[in-house]
Amino acid sequence: MSAELLALTAAQAGERVRARELSPGELFDAYRERAAADEHGSYLWVAEKAPDTPAGAPLGGVPVAVKDLFCVEGVPSSAGSRILEGYRPPYTATAVEKLVRAGAPVLGKTNQDEFAMGSSNENSGFGPVKNPWDPRRVPGGSSGGSAAAVAAGTAPWAIGTDTGGSIRQPAALCGLVGLKPTYGAVSRYGMIAFASSLDQCGPLTRDVTDSALLFRHLVGRDACDSTSLAFPEQVELPGSERLDGLRVGVWGLDEEGLDAGVAAVCRRAVDRIEELGGSPTEVQLPHAGHGLSAYYVIAPAEASANLARYDGVRYGPRSGDGDLLSLYEETRHDGFGDEVKRRVMLGTYALSSGYYEAYYGSAQKVRTLIADDFRAAFERVDLIVTPTSPTVAFKLGERTADPLAMYLSDYFTVPMPLAGLPAISIPCGLSDGLPVGLQLAGPAFGENRILDAAYALELALGFEGVPRGS
């Protein structure tokens, strides 16, 4: 693939196809070749040939990399887990189906933390993913394979899932744009469940325009998902170059544990907001600091229920000597990784008799308080800005022996999904030569305003340097 073609955003590549300067098949084959030669562990499966693209399709035949959490008919879909190794679903997730119909064929399935449980992509049953900025470092998780693929130029764009930060955090660590939509904006049908009240699908892209373009074709009510909602307005492609009159709340820049270099880069980005006509002011989210504690009760509790179905009877490999109990125990022992086992045990304990109200019930009350904090803040400001990750990408293996240190990677991203709110991470500079992400959050279904503000800030910041592979 030529360097010129590789440098194109997805929107630009689609324009080339529509102008007949490039055929969808040529574009697909070029990316398929790069994906098949990927050296970062980004892919678990790559398509063998270009499918037919509908004539005049709005996404122009630009292929999309899909996180392995999404079912695709006839394609291995393992959620990064050995317990689903070899599973080929008989149906396709609604989000994927919508993109294919809009003219974005599936390029490949990307590696991930097992069942989306992780912040580094080291928990995959099929090996870790490496960050294209520095292969000795993690790409973030759990959508690390999708992020690494886009950052390395082996995919023009990708979709991932975000439960507590699994789109935004890897976007920050890989120098990309990552959007977590409002809960319910995108159907979860066919998305292998981790924590059903939190999981959301969203795009990982090179710029904000691509994010809006892909998101436009993901939204909408789905009869197969009772939690999905009709998006209240047309998703617009952003075009604002100013932030005049925008009230921006700033939170988290003085939090303990925030790396000094990351804080400095984010403060400079806040200064640019003011230069663009925005009005930054500090806001208080009194209960957001308890978000991690609430999240790591609620998410494991829901995971323990969702993962009960993996017993060796219906899906994937099975272990045991024929006795039913040994079938259950040995299949789950052999199939699940350590992090999944840890969270299932935590969640089962939190839901157990005598502890349900003390743990799960209390966590849900904290969740309500966090949502109330955001509601109060959005009476005073239009958007809230925070760092995305407390640090830049850390080294592989650095936090695997310390789950708490790993969980703290999600400190700034978990409050938004607990409140069901949309948020985007955009690259805002470098610290120690590695990307730093700035997060913009807004009220429910405020994606158009978020994307517009992110676009203006993206132009002003002029971030460049996303690695384009070898």
C-alpha cells in the first residue's frame, strides 16, 4: 500500500472511491494485506477476500476492523477467550450489520482483553497486543486490538466496546479518537455481554470526522435490543472551528495519581479551549472519585451472571470426564483466564445472600449519586473536560501483578458509563514522546455538540504523529 493511500482518513478514502479514483476492492485488498502482516497482535482473524459492496453505499467500501466481542456470522468470534475458541455464530451483531449495509465490509476481528475485562490488552487468551508507538508498551484495553490496528495503519477505522473506558483509554494511549456513545444509542444485540447495564459500542478513528461518520451509521432503535433507543436527531459531521460561548467544566486536573506530564499537556489543551472562545471553569463531581469502587462491584456482578452460560454445554471446547459437575468446573477452569475468574468470583460474592445490599445495592446508590453530580454540573456547563488516562501507555507486564494499579487506569473514564453519558477522547499532545488523551463528556444524546467541540479543538491542537506502521 502506498504511503499516500495509507495516510488517508476513512472519509478521504471513501471520497476517492466515490470519485472512482480507487475501487472498493483495491482498498479492501490493500488493507487486508497489511492486516494479514500485522506485527502488533492486533488481529485474531482477517478476511480472505473483498466482499461485494453495495453501489453508492455511504461509507464507500472503506473496510472496518471489528472487536472480537461482536458476533459475525460464520466468522470466529471468541471475545478474546479460550472458552469460545472456534465458535462461529449463526448471526451478525446489529452494529456490524448496519456498517456492512452502509458499505463498510468487515476487514478482520481484533484482539481484546478476555470478555472485555482489562485495561491493557494483556488479558487476551490469545496473547497481548503491542502499542504501535512503542511495542514494549500496552495499547490500553479492552479494545486494544482495534486501537492498535488503526494507529498502525492496518485498518482505516474500527469499532470497539466501552464498559468502563475500553474505547476511550486505548484511544488515548494510541493517539486516536475514541467515542463512547450514550447508553442505548447503539444496539448491543450480538455484542457478547460483559456488564449489560454499561456496555456500549463505539468507533475508534484517526480523526473526529471519521468518528462522526461511523457513529452516524451505528445509531438507532433495534427490536432485538430492548435497551436501545432512537437517536433524537441526525448525527451531523462536525464543522465548527470555534468554541464561542461554550461553557466547559474542567475536572480532574488536580487529582492525586495524575501524571505530571499528562496534567501539563491537558492544561495546555484547556488553554486552547479559551483561545477558541470557550469559557473553561472548574466543576465539582463530588462522588466521581468513588466511581471505580462502584464500577468494580457492579461490572463484576453483572459479569458473573452473564458468564454463567459458558459451561461447556452450548459453546466452545469442553473439559471433564463426563460427570456434569466436573464438566462445568473443568471447562470454566481451563477456558477462563485469571482476570475473568477474579471478576466472576468478586461479582458472585457481591450478589450472594447477606451481601447483596451491602455491596451491589450500595454501589448502585453511588451510581445514582454520580449521575446526579453530572446532572447538576450540566446545569452550569455545556461539556466537561478531563484527562482520559492518568498516565501515558505503560510497559507490558508492569501492572499485571497489581490489579489495583491496573484498575486505576480507568479512574477518569468510569464515571461516564455509570451515568450512561457520552464521552470522547481526542489526542491533545505528547508526554515523554507518547500520546495523551483529553476527554470531553456531555449530557445524554449530546454527541453532536461533543463531536463539534472535539473537531474545533482537534484543528487547533494540530496533533500529528500517529504511527503508520512499518
